[in-house]
Amino acid sequence: MLREQIEKLLPLVKSPSRYIGGEFNSVVKDKSKVDVRFAFCFPDSYDVGMSHLGMKILYSLKNKRENFWCERVFAPWPDFEELMRKNNIPLYALESLDPVKEFDFIGFTIQYELCYTNILNMLDLAQLPVKAKDRTDDMPIVVAGGPCVCNPEPLADFIDLFIIGEGEEVNLELMDLYAEMKKKGCSKREFLEAAAEIEGIYVPSFYDVSYNLDGTVNAVVPNNSHAAKTVKKRIIKDMDSVYYPESFVVPYCEIVHDRAVVEVLRGCIRGCRFCQAGFIYRPFREKSSDTICRQTKSLCETTGYEEISLSSLSTSDLSDIDETLRRLSEYTEEEKVNLSLPSMRIDRFSKELLEQIQKVRKSGLTFAPEAGTQRLRDVINKNITEDEIMRACKLAFDGGYTGVKLYFMLGLPTETDDDIRGIAELAEKITDLYYQNPNRQRGKHIQISISCATFVPKPFTPFEFEPQASIDEIKHKQKVLLDSIRSRKRINVSWHNYRVSILEAVLAKGDRRLCDAVYEAWKAGCKFDGWDEFYNYDAWMEVFERLGTDLDFYAHRMRSYDEISPWQHLDYYVSKDFFIRENKLAHEEKTTFNCREKCSGCGVSKAVGGACFGKN
Amino acid sequence: MEKINLRAVFEKSGHAVFISHLDLMRAMQRAIKRSKIPVWYSQGFNPHIYLNFPLALSLGVTSKTEFMDFAVTEPCDYAALTETLNKAMPEGLKILGIAEPVFANKDIGFAEYTIEFKSDVPSEEMLSALENMMKADTIEIDKRSKSKGTVKLDIKPHINITGTETASGLLHVFVRLPAGLELNINSNVFIDTFAALSGIDFTSVYAERTKILCLNGENFR
């Protein structure tokens, strides 16, 4: 039993309640009575991982099956990791406190590129070989899913199989298959071959990748008869009837999103050209008002949370949002539960929504124009006008707000210095709007925060062909922005660390040859790359240099339309022709209708067997 | 709205000993919310469940004598209330009884602990190390205070050892420590001081709070 060893160390670490389990609603089963044990790993800290909705869904879904037991595993914070290694405590799961190396499956959800080294570190902490080829038949099958596996190639050496697309059905199919084959005493290879026949399962070792002289991919060819030429993602057809948890595990320590969450819709109608989520989660599917209300009530009652949040890529695009909110607030007001609404679009912002948001708290309002000029907003297909931004800000100021936070990206395709100056001009206009508004709060000055991320071109977007801006270009853009802001006291500018964005770009669009770099970076001590206090840019650069990895080739190169991408054998239904079309429209500064207005023929309707919306 | 002040005695054990004081507040609020008892909410712009813990418990310490003050909006049967709350409690937190409060927080003066020291060192040796420590004229420690930074404090006069027991490899110490507004020495201070002064490498130390007492010596309730 690890319990005694763990408990002895807990008083020595920060926030120990996250390492011992026992939270309300956590599921404990008798391990002798289950067929398949699944260690669901989130490759980041407990407080980040416990906030992740996908994990909550799959955890409950698997545990609902009597013969499966799914447990939670997070990356221990370095203070505890050090003690675990010193005391030879292997990575364990929170429900049973059993080592994950004894499980049937170890499953990672991969939400961002900056957690790749944590995956290796967790496998190592589990006392398992990090490379798939070094793991023997008596060790767990290591699987991974989540948005990043749309290009899983930089992780191909470490993971036995990837789960492409939405997990609710395919996870159960995979575990059923395993239960059946385990009884027969099949080998790991036999299992992987059978799994590869399931739609949505990608076994990277069953594919050979060849390269051209210029370093680009020549072909990705199956080397096993069980592997399909292209692997199609899985899609849940009906959101209204898909499984959703009745309860969440309630943590003791404060986590990032410490509230109940109801997913109200999946996919997005908007088609912003930089946004990977907007394409890989297509088609748009929503839940009915009845379902949303029922799930809200159930989650509030079983968790005791005082806040519920409606989650999606764009919650204001829910067709009957007004009716849903009206019904929900009847319940939440009665029960003294706060209702929070993230992901609201500027153009859908209304007095009613504002009042709803204000009931919860009156801290900041955040809008995401993403670009400073209409020209560039058209390039990225944001489909928001300056008038709409001004209207939303006016509503906010009328409602007593004295500040707004604005999100932008620097380094977008076709961006010029004028576009950068447009960010400053927009902020100045909002400042003027505030002071001209007779309804504003008297005696208070405005505070505008401009937060700039660096654009990272992502696979499965119309901008997958685009280069990322170089470090010098970004420095120049930052200077242009700072120089063009007049009222520095009222307008505060901040940006994400560019040195992080470049690693994201390399890993996001990387190929299989980057596995060595990920491995070497981990060997060099890289972990928690998403955390400023741990990110070691120099160590990564040293590894890239040592291995001869050309960052320009991966991140800063315009890729031609006919180049074979490292992820071309994965099919997310949105066609490459569509991405090319959209890329051309971007360069022509032309926008595309949203899916509700007019179908743009992205290809996903094939997957749903007809039109996504009525008969358009 | 009617407000009836109540005081619950509860147990903190198992997993729950690793819940920090701040997190305990949240855990209790959520449990109360799940239980649907007619709890009293603070009356303000942002109403929340009113809770107060008269005395904090150090992380890692077990107790069957913790107190939590809350209020209800209608008269309740205390046994039924206890049962309803316990159905919504996470593992390791258990309400042992509910009554109307008698004393105020400021009346608290002392807390008693049973501390089990485990070591490869023979228990007699542990005991004599403890006796040696208590024979000294002073036991000075660094105590952090909000206003004065770190100050030297002689805790010797404040440590009241009411008994000891030895068993193979084990030393049990029964100790009373100040827990009032003016001076509060938690069990970890005593444990750390003993470990430092004796130089013994304890393989485990297990502490349980057994009693909370008023300045006048009566049981706090």
C-alpha cells in the first residue's frame, strides 16, 4: 500500500489535498470486480486538470459501466515529484492510490502543446519506459486524445494509439474490445491491430513516413493491413442525447474553474480562420433548453457548487439563448447559485446578457476583436465590425463598467504596421466613447487592458499554410503598438511570451522527427512548459540546435497548398480544398458567411449525412 | 428572516486531515448546500452561507472535537439535522452533534492533544529526550507574528504535559497547549521543537486534538 508512504510526505508539500483523493463524488470500486482499469491522466497540475470538462465527462461515462474503473491522475507539482522520486513512490491514481503501471490503460488528454514533456515525465514517474516500442506486453496500453492529437506526430514514439475526435463512444468501444481480448490472452500487437479497425483509432506505429529532400513529407503509408489509409475522426451525432455527467468530483483545494459546468453546444458556426477549435469540432450541435436546465439542476444538487457556467466555443450562438437563460435564472436565483457566461461574442452582446453577467460579479468584461482594423478582421473572418465593438462597450459603460479587457493577436497573416496602430486607435476610440458617455460612472477613469497573444498557425485551419512571425518581427510589432498609444495611463498593454509561442508553433505543425526533440528536451529537464516559472526556452533551443532541427522549416515557412502535411492521413471531415479556398479568401480580404447564414461547403455535412442546419 | 445560531461538533479524519483551513470552509459550504438544510445566508449583495470556525486545526492533525458555527432559518430537530448533513459530507468529515453555542470564540484558552511519535529509537530514549527538553529553563522558538515579524518566544511555561505512555517504538504524549486569542501554540510547533531539540529521526508523528477548553478550564461548547 502506498497510502502510508504518501501520507507521511503530504505535510511537506504545497496543497496536499490534491494528492490523496477521497473528494466528494470520486468513484471507488472493488478492483477485483472490474475487467478494465483506466488511468485517466491530465498532463498538468491538479488545479488545471480538475477544471477540464472532457475529463469529467469521460470519467463519469466510463465509471457508469460496472466492469470499468476509471481513475484520475495529474502531474504532481515539482515539490511533490521530488519527494516521490526520492522515496521511490511511482505515479499513482487518486481513487485507489494504486500505481498506474498496474492499470490496463493509461490515457492522456492533450489540450495544448506545452504539456508534451509532462506526458513523458508522467510515464517515467510511473516507472514505465517512455517510448512505446520499449513497453512490453505486461505494461499498460498508453492512449491519448484531445484537440492536439489532430497532429499527434511529435508524440508518435510515445503513445500506443491515438483517439481521434470525440471520445464518448469510441472510448467504450476500445475498452470493450480490450476486455474481450484480455480474456483470450491476446498480445499487445494483436490488440492494437484490432483497435486500428475501430473508426477514430490511429496506431502511429502502423504507419511509415517518408520525406522529400527538402524535408517535407513525401508520404504516410500504412505498414499493417489493419490500418486504414486515412483515419476519420469520431463525431457524436446528437448532443441532446449524448451522455453527460450527473455529478462532478468536488475538489477540496481551489482549482482554476471551480464551478459546475454545462456544455451547451459543440462546434462553432463562425469559422474564424485562425481558430483550430472552430474547425476540428465541427459540425455545430446544440442541446435543447430542457436538457441544459435538467443538467444544471443535477450538477448543482450533487456538487453543492455555488456557481454554474455555460460552456462552449461560443455560448451566445445557442439558438434559444434568451429562453434558456430566463429558465435557468429562475432556478439559480431561487437556489442562490451564480450563473456565469463565458465565450460571448461582441455582436451578440445585449442589455439582457449584460444584466445576467452582472448578477454574478462586476469585475472585468472581456472582448476579443483579435485584430485592430476591419481589413485584418476580415482577413481572419472574425465578422465583427467596429460599430459592434463600440455598441458593446457603450452598453457596458451604461451598465456601470469602467474598464474593458481586449484580446488581440500579433503576427496575423497579412498584418501591417497600420493594423497594429489600429489596435491603439480602437482603444483610444473606446476611451473617448467612455468620457463622452453621460451615463458613465461619475468620477471614475477608464482602464483598458490590451492583451496580445502571438498568432500560432495551427493544423486544420485555413492558416495552416501560413508562417509564424519571427521574433524580430514580433518585437517590431510590439514597439509599434507601444509607440502608438497616447494615453498610457488609461491603456495598459501586455503580451504573452513570444518564446513560448514559437515552441507551440513548432510542435503544432511538427512531424514525427520531432519526437527526438521532445524526448531530449524532457531529458534535459523540461517540464511544465506552459508555466512561466518552469519554461526553459534555452534548454529547448539547445536541444533543437543539437539535433539540427530547423525552426524556420517548421514554424516560419509558408507551406504550399500541395505540400503533404504531417497530419494529412487524419480526416476531420473539413476538407483541405476548403482550407485552401478560405486561405485564398483571407488574402483577398473577403469574409465567409457563418454556417447558420449559409453553408460554405467545408465538407463536414458529409459526416452528418445532410445539411448541418435545416435545408440550406 | 429568523436566524438561529448553531454550533456543530465535527470529526476531521482520514483524507480530510489534509484539507487546509481555508479549503475546509469551502468543503463545508458545499456539503451544506448539497444537504438542502434551511441554512441561513448572509444578507448582502452576494449572499453566501454563513460559517465560522472558532479554532483552526493544523494540517495533518486528526480531531473529534472541531467546532463549526452556522445558522438556520427555522427551528430544527438537531439529531435529524445532523443526519441530513452527514449524508452530504465528504469522507473524513462527520458531524458528531449540534447544539446552540454557549461560549464565545474569545473564551477559548487551551487545546489538548495526543501525539504519537514513532521511531527506530527505543521508546525509553524518546521519553528521556522529552524529559530532558522539559528540564531546561527555557525553550526558545522563533514565532512569526503579523505585526512584529519573527520574535523569540519561550514556550517552556506554556507546555503542559499531562501524561506520557510508551510502547514498543512508540511514545504517546498528552499535552495541553495555549489556543487563545493572546497566545496560540499549535501542535506542530511542539512537534517540530521536540524533533529539533532531541535530534531524533521520527518515522512518523501522528497528532490528534482531543479537547478544546475555555480560559476558565471548562470544555468549550
